[in-house]
Amino acid sequence: MRIYDVSVPIHARMPVYPGDPQVEIEAWAAIAKGDVANLSCLRFGAHTGTHVDASAHFIEGGRKVAELPLDVLVGAARVIEIPEDVREIKTSHLTRANLSGATRVLFKTRNSSFWGNDAQRFREDFAYLSPDVASLLVENGVQLVGIDYLSIEEFHSATHDTHKILLSNEVVIIEALDLSAVPVGDYELICLPIKIAEGSGDGAPARTILRELRK
């Protein structure tokens, strides 16, 4: 049974969404310097690398990341592939996709190729979900949706409707997946965001894997 690690490695040169904190990783203590142990100091935003958006990210009073239900973050997920020439994912792109019974949907797009070769530059031309698709997913009972870049929303969106539609309906969002090696199909998703108990609770980085289902 194959396990796919679909998490993006966190490192100091990785792209972050414009305006987010840059990643800093430094040695707080080091055996090579005479300290008793190695200890790293990490500084980065809650939406760094592969991460989860909780409702509190865009909805005042919404559910915080530490409150997200594990039975949504773990379970059957469907990987749907979108053609490489598509930037705005519309409902028409889902006519051939089987959403029946899918409560967790992950979109594999041109974005996954952006993570190759130790990506360092933020790409503004990433594929994203239209608000109509967000509404369709909600109507179909989807509880979690993921995409393979740093935002599920159009770059520089003025209204953030896609986020608001999903999060106001308590749909968990996973962003910055790397699905480049994952074939289309059904898997077991295991996504465990860091349980951050302070701050606004807007989100957290998450180690995320997909496991092939037993046949």
C-alpha cells in the first residue's frame, strides 16, 4: 500500500504568499558550537507551505484551527485533475469529474509542477477555484477541499468570495499540496495541522499524506 507525501518542505528560500512572513530557520543551539544538543528556532506564518485554513481565517468568530474535527481531516479523499491550460477552475471543468459520494476533494492542477526544482519564486499565474465551484462543492456536501498552491483564491482577489463561501460553510481548506506524483483517484487522506491554541486560529502548517486504499 503506497503512501504519498503531498506536503511541501519548509525551507528559508521557499515562496510565501506576498505579504506573509518570510521563513527563517536558524540554530538556537548546536552541538558543533559546544551546546549539549541541537535546537532550531523557526519563524514563519501560519499559512506557510502545506497548510490548513480554518474558518477563522476569513470569518469573524469562525472555528479555529485547534477546533477542527479530526474526522474531517482524516478520511476518504478524491483527487481530481484539471487540464494544465486552465487557470480559473469553473463548474464546466467538473462535468466529467465524479463528485458523487466525495466529501473531500483535492484538485491536481498545473500548480503542482511549480514545486519542482527547489521552487523559490512565488507564481502569480496559479490555478484557482471560482466562487461557483466553491458553491457547487458546498451543495454536494463536500467538507474539505484542497489545492496545490498557496491559495485557493484568484491572486489579488478583491472580495475573497471562494474562501468565504467555503469557510462560512465550515469547509476545511488545504492549500499548497504537491500532487505531482499522485494519480487521479480515491485515497485515504491524513492531514494533521499543528494544534495552535493562541492567536486568531486562522490556520496552521500541516503534514499531509495520501494512502492508497486497500483493494
